[in-house]
Amino acid sequence: MTNGATIVADEFGQLADGRVVRRYTLDNGRGISLSAINLGGIVTALRVPDRTGVAENVVLGFSSLNDYETRNPHFGTIVGRSANRIARGVFAIDGERFQLDVNDGVHALHGGARGFGKLWWDIAALPALADGNVAIELSHVSAHGDQGYPGRLEVRLRYTLTPRNEWRIDYQAQCDRSTVVNLSHHDYFNLRGRGSVLGHRLAIAAARYCPVDAGLIPEGIAEVAGTPFDFRAASRIGSRIRAGHVQLLRARGYDHNWVLDDAATPGLRFAARLEDPHSGRAMDIETTEPGLQFYSGNFLDGSLCGAGGEAIRQGDGLCLETQHFPDAPNRPDFPSTVLRPGQLYASSTLHRFGLCAHDSTERETHD
């Protein structure tokens, strides 16, 4: 690899069926590294330096493959065929009704009980690139009828680390029969590397969001102005999470889709910025997607132990999932997720890491 960038592969463990899972570690030669495995395309580690140059893992995960295989709440996974929730697991295309696997009460969530985050992905390291990028390509074929979804779907992803301290995800998919596709990535970020994320500061480029019903299915679109959902100016996550707002009560915190501004503009657009004043780490997110699901780790209950042996509690990680809107197949007023034969599904999301300007002595309140 050029400019000190490397890819190293090693054995991560064996699945219950005996298949050997390999871990691919990308290093951009400038302080950032990313590790991913065949199971679910899971990102098991993303190491980023703080303001003193010390790198730590900023995504939640496990130390063993068995935990990822048997009890993973989507830590680091590819999610699909359809990210987020589809009401009652039912939708129709051209008048034909399809019933999906339901795995979230009466609803379908993240592709079903055997969604993409639980399946095998072939991984190949790509040749060295002159621009200093280092990348792997992941591929999977989802059969017609998988989890109830129609059509055979061929999916390719690329994870790229750049010399500019960026992690880019590029998604592509093609089908042989009309289907729905809404791919995303489900990383639980903690820019401090441990403890609560409620002291992190978050900005989201969105003037609207989707309120949800008791089952966390969108009820429509509403303005964020005057609500705890207004992150147009950077705000500490813990400052309003217990405000008593009906939407926060329904979701036990934040678990909502934000309608990103300028969604019709082609190419990558700024979506969000996350900062940890304690470590100085900051992450900007750009995407081609129209929505961003911010989930504040509400259902983490301390029953899981992380890679360092620590109990993972509510609010110890947060997700910023770029995607189309929840329940889009049943909402003609939302951007469509229908993919037809001959069309190419293409989506990109970029995470750019740097330092924030806030003083490391800024007081954190763990609400």
C-alpha cells in the first residue's frame, strides 16, 4: 500500500457451522484503522486518535465471534434488505402484497431475524490505490423470498479509508424482480471510547423529523422547531433527552428519522456532526441518503459486555444511520425504496474524523 496504508487479514474465529471468519484491518497510515469481519460485514473496531494523538476504538462491539453470532443488537452491522421498520411486515408493489418476517413485535425491523447483519459476506482486499486510499469490497447475494422479500438481490459494498481520515461506505445493489431496498450501517458510536455519550454534542442538518407511534412507526413529518428534536445548532445529547416530550417517552429517548435538508441535491451532502469535548474527537457525516436515524442506545440494559469486559448500559453508544425513511414501502409521501430490474441502487455515506474546538474541561452531565 502507498503512504503507509495497509490491509492485514487474520482469523477471527469459527461460526457454529464451522466456517472460518476472517477479520480485515484497514489502516490509513495516519492514525485511523478499521476492522471488519465476514459475519454481517460487521465493523468490530474503528480506532481514531484524540486531541493528544492517542487512538481508541470509537464503536461498541464484542471480543468474541460467538457474541456477534448469538446476541448482537446490530453492533457494527450492515442492515438490509430494508433498514429500520416496516409496519406489520407488509407492503405491496404493483398491487402484489408481500409478508415479511416480523421480528420487532408485529413489525419487521432491519430486514428480519436473519437480516444482512447476521449473514455471510464475502470480503476481498482491493489493490493499492495511488491516491492513498485503502479499501475492501464486500458482496452478498440474497435469494428470492429471503425473509419474505421478493427478487434475487446482488449487493456490493466498499469500505474505504482515505488519507484525509475518512471512512466511506459505498453501496450498490441490483435485482431480477421488483423489490424494496434500503441499506444502512448500524454502528454504535462513542467518540470518547467508553462511558456515556450523553455529554457528546450533536448537530443534524434537518428542520423536520418523523414523529412515531407507540410501535415506533412514523406518523408523518413534523417541524423540529420548539422541540427537543431541534439539533440544527449543536446541542449536548443529554440536555433534553428526559424532557418529558411524548416522542421521547414513546421511544425511551431518541429513535427517530430526521428529514435531511437539501435531500434532492445530488451527491454527498452534510448530514450531521458529532463531537466529544472530553477527548476532542469529532465526526462529520455526509451522505447521498434523504434521512438520518438518530438512536440514542435506549434499549442497552447492561446485560451485554463490551470488548473490554465492561457492561454496556443505556446511552453508552449512539447510532447515526443514513437511510431512506422508516416504513417507506407503505408511505407514498416518503421517498421510494422500490428497486426494479435494470436499475442500480447506489448510495454513499462518508464519516470524516477530526478534532472539535471545545475545551476538554467542559463539564459533562450524564443525565
